[in-house]
Amino acid sequence: MTSEDLLRLLEHHWTTVTTALEADDHRELSDTLRELREQTAAGNPAAAARAVRRLKRTLAALPPGHPVAEALGGHRYAAGPRELPRLATIDAVIGVLGTPPPDPVELLHAARRRLLAAPALTEAEHTALAEAGTRHHGPAGRHEPAGRPEPTARDEAGSAPPPAGPCGPAAGLIRLRDPDDGFRYPRFQFRPGTAEPLPVVRRINALLRADRDPWGAADWWLGGNRWLGGVPAELLGVVPDDALERAAAELVGAV
């Protein structure tokens, strides 16, 4: 995987990277990103590669279960090519990680409030819709119960919040904890008026490791995506499913 891929991963998980790093590590990350930009702008691949190695050493301070730490610990980064990343990608990461925030906890809370404001089903609403779908189709009907599409190999790798995620209709879904209203399921994940998950959503949730970082997965779906030219959740049914999957797969280095 290239330095460009690493930067995309950092941009995707910026909220949890920000809160997981100590102040000194965050300053080191900021300095390294600026060094990487300077060397990239100067067209100096060797110096840019050194900055990337410094970046990886700094990110080693992330907790072991963090998706970025897991990626860095895997083989994907062992022998990535040394081409220069795009300046626009570096600038995007500097924009969210380049300056240590005055209050990382408040920054995280603000990001989560934004995601919780999106249309969603409460736990009770999700359960009621799932049960209604089951009653409507029946266990012996031609259709699977609402919320339980026919599993695929990729669906079975679906995700749920730790420590023991939901099973059945909730498997493979992003489930966010609202401190006031309990768990919420972002509404874009379902067919309209039902609790039936869209298969492409479950597949992408698995790619994004929504089981370990549901907030990061929700941020990908509900944030602007310059490669897709819009908000992925709003592009469901508008662009081909495989285009959405490729965008997510490229982010996590699965292609």
C-alpha cells in the first residue's frame, strides 16, 4: 500500500486518531505531515519516504485495536511503492490532523453529534420494523424476513459494535450509541420503510471495519467523498453499487 493509501486511511479515521494520541504524539504527527508536504512539493521522493517512515513510527502510539494500528501492523505496508502522494491528499489530512485541537474530547463529541443528527432508527423502531417484516413475509415465504437478506461470503464478515455485536437483523449494521436515546441505526442502511439492510451497505460496513470503528464507518457514509463526488449515503441507488464498494475498498487497501 502506498503513502497515499495511508493518508486516506488517516483522513477516514481522523476522529479516533485525534483522541487516541497523547499531546506530544499529536504534535509529532502534525510536524511530520508538514514535513511530508514540504518534501512532496519539492519533488523529493527519498525525503518524502523518510517522512512517511517517521509518520508510521508516530502512529505506533495508537492502541493495538485501532484500525490504523492494525493496518500498520499488517503486511500491506511492508513494501509499498515510494511514489509521492498527492498534495491535495496531504492537505486534507493536515486539515483535520495538522493542528492539535484545543480540546480533542469536544472535537470528538462535535463529530459524533453531527453523525447522530442524521436520520436513524432507534433500537425499538428497528426491532418493531424487523418483527413486522418477519410477520409479513413469514418464515416459509419466498422472501427472507426483513433485515435478513440472503447472506453472502462478504455479508457474513459483517460487523457489529464490540464487545458482542447484535446478531440476526442487526448483523453487519452501523449502530451508534446516543447518550440520550440509546443505540441508533443510521437510516440510510435500510430499504425505505423497512428494517431490511441493503446488501451493499453490509458489505461496505465490513470493509470499513464498522465492528471496531462504527463512528469512522458512519463518517465515511455521511461525509463528503471527493472520489465519488458526493456523500456516499446519498449516492445509494444513484451510482452503481460496485463504484461505492471500490471507493471503500481503495480507502482500506482491499483492492
